[in-house]
Amino acid sequence: MTPEERALVETWGRDVKEPMRLAVALTRDPGSDRIRDFCSTLNVLVPMVKIDKADPADDQIPFIRIQKQIAYKGVPQGRELIVFLNALIGIEIQEIQKKLPDAGLFEKIQIPGVLKIYISTQCPFCPQAVSALCALARRSEKIRVEIIDGEMFAERARLDHVRSVPTVILDDQFRWTGSISIAEIIDMMISRDPSQAGAPALRSIIEAGDAAGLAHMMARSNKVYPAFIELLIHPKWPVRLGAMAAFEYLEEISPDLADETRFALLPRFGPADDGVKGDIAHLLGGSRHPEVKSCLISVMTGDYSQDVREAAREALASVHI
């Protein structure tokens, strides 16, 4: 921190009367060192700010979780520092409050949304956009915000085709660049097709303990959401477990969609690692597709690990053909 930034933090810290906690996820990314140093300095200047450890996200970008639904992937500095500090304690400027929609509108959001905003610490327009998105996250549990320093994580910005800031991306599908309209973002979150939701959005539903709700959403749409398949083959076991719980509910309320899900998993079996293969084999049990039966037979007798072959054998016993 510069001397000016340290003075700003110390002044801000005088109003912090109760302990508050930050969760910090560090990875092998070089940016982790800068984030660690920032948090250490913040703790020294404001001892009431306690630092906890968080698990890294799937993209392995280090971050500071300043609230349950807000992750800061960068080092707050310059114009962004006061925005970061205000977000930490929930302060909102009046200009932002005037632009927020009525509380009832947030209740119309069916599925969670992940809003990524790419920023630069030198950008004069980014602080207000960040403040607005943080205000949205505080008003709805279905809105998650990721603030990403596009210069610090330039490769991630390149992969997301970000060429200017601020850029806001909803569920990796919809984007706004430059002037950010809160009304347009909320309208899109309400009107978007649930079947086109990304894996992070569906994962949020499951992690909130509503696997049954996700199953019912697919049943109402009479569609298997493509992102749901991605969760069933996710490399992390807890994510797959939550998705399999949703699959069990789906099987109860819509056997046809459950069978459609099994069929969609067939081409994913070959590239998967053994742990995922075993789970896919388990899910294939109960199918009415001849192709599924053939797959299980080939796995049971093929060059696979003992666990995978055993999972295929158990699943084959329940195939309805």
C-alpha cells in the first residue's frame, strides 16, 4: 500500500468496532503473494479485521471473499480501495441506492446468477459499477459477484474476451461494457431461460441445499439442462454428489428426463477419470436405453479399474431391458 492508502485504511478502521472476517483463497497463481500481502497489511492496520482461509474456486484464481456472495479477485488499490472497504461493511452511496429496483423484483429471479465484473484499478468508471453490483448481491441470495482485476489476471480476461473495462458478464453468456444498467441486468436475470444457465448457477442451487428445487425446475421445463450434465461429471466429488442428489429427485418426478440424462452421459464416460467413470456407471443403472446396456456390458468386461467394473456390474443389474 502507498502511504495515502495506508492512511485511508487507518481512518476507515477507526469506525470498525466489532470483529469482521475475510476469507482468503490462495493458489499457485503468482497473484496470491500480492493478495496475501494486502490482507496481512489490512490486518495490521485494522486488527479488528480477521483473516480466514477459504478453498480456491475451480478457476484457481486467488481471491478475497468480503461477503458470502462477493469475491474480490485482485488487490484493492487506488480508486478501488474505498469501494472494497465500504463493501466490506455494507456501506452504499445514495446515488447507488436510487438506482436499485424495488425489493419485490429480486423475488422474481428464478435461478442464481454469477455476475463477473472485470475492472482496472485506474478506471474512473469501475468503482461505481462495482458498488452497484455489490449492492445487488446484498439484496438477493441468488446473486453472486466476482470482481476481477483484468490487468492482474490478464489471461482470464483474454479467455473471457474482455477488451475494455468495466465489463460485466452474466453466467458467461450476457455482457455489458462501459455504462452498466442495473435495471437491464436484473431484467435479464429474471427473463433468461433456466435451461441455458451455466454450471456455476446450477451449482449455487445445489450448494444452497435445494437439489430438489433444481430437479423440479428441469421437470417443469421438460428439459435436461446441459450445465446439469457438467455438474454430474465435475472433477470435485462434493459437486458430483450434490448433482447426483438432484438426479435422484429427478428420477422420482420425471423418469423420462432421468433416462435422457443417462443417455447424455454416455459420450462423457470415455474421457472421464476413474472416479467420475464409477459415478457415471452408477447413474446409468435403471436405464431403458439399449445403448446404455451395451455400454455397461463393455465396461464390465473391459480394461477398467476394479471399482469401475464393479459399478458397471451393479448398474447393469437394474437396467430395464
